[in-house]
Amino acid sequence: MTDTRPATIRNAGTPALSMTRPIDPRTRITASVAGSVAELDRVYVLDELGKLFASSTREVCRAHARLFADPDTHARPVAIAVCVIATGDKKIVIAGALGDTVGRAVDDLMVRLRPGFRGPGGPAPMSTHTPARRSNADHG
């Protein structure tokens, strides 16, 4: 089924990210889509990955994102963004995120990837802290 919703450009009013270095021209960043994913969402994930890698000191050889959206067959819309990254130190980084729109799933994916590709300080250690859940009584 074709997505007939109007496409929007995310981060339209924000200034361009200051990059610490250009991405190595040998780095390949690709994306594939399934379901009702707009072309703008594919371009958005490629742009966000490019910004992430440009602001990182960690070398990236290849990255592939996969986007999926199924807005019609569930009680609420489902969108999934997954990324597999091969780094220069021969490690594989895999992350995924779920959202009610592809844009929100991509935004959450970038939040998950960012600690491993932090800027000049290098990769941040992964946290083992799990935030406490709020009970219904906390919502007041």
C-alpha cells in the first residue's frame, strides 16, 4: 500500500551540525525500506547517520539502515528502524528502535547509537543503569 500522508522535513529550522571531520569517501552508508516508508524518511536516516559519523572519531567502514512501516494493520501505527554498522576496529554495532512514525523511530535509533560514536572523547562506556519506571500514581 502506498503512503498517501504528506511528507514533512524534520529539523527544518535547526542550524547545520558542525562537523569535526569529513566522512571518509570509502565509507558506504545505505538504507533499504519495506512497507509504507516515504522517500524523505530514507533520506532522513542517511543524513542522520552521516552527521553521526562525521562528528565521531570512530572510523566507520559500512553502515546499513533498514526502515519498515505498517501504519494500517495494527491498533496503532508501527515503524521500525534498524542499523548495522561495521567499524574500522572490526566491530559490528547493531541497534534498533520502534516508533509510531518512521521519523520517531529514526530519532530514537540515533539516540541509541550516539553514545558509541561520541565526538573527540571517543566512545562512551555503555550504561548498565536502568531508569526507574513511574507508576500510575506518579502521573497525578
